[in-house]
Amino acid sequence: MTPSIWQLLIVLVIVLLLFGRGKIPQLMGDMAKGIKSFKRGMSDEEKKDENIEKKIDEDK
């Protein structure tokens, strides 16, 4: 069963009432910063792994 347009509108109104119009963009901005930080951390780990592999190959 898919939600109807009225159900979606009611949920949207409730969310706007709870968080306010100004708070939602701030929450989305914080979420975007968290995602960027996570991606940066993942790429740093890959670089560390590559450096470790290079050092192991050089030692052989």
C-alpha cells in the first residue's frame, strides 16, 4: 500500500511544525557535512592501505 498525497502532506506539515522552516535546512547541512567527513575518512584509509602495501613491496 503506497501513501496517498494527503498522507504525505500531513506528514510534511507535522515535520514543518516540529522542526520549523529554518531548522530543516540546517539539519540537511549538518547531514551533508557528516557525509563529506565520512567520505574523506574512507579515502584517507584507502591511502593508508596503499602506502602500507607499497612499503611491504619495497621491503621484499
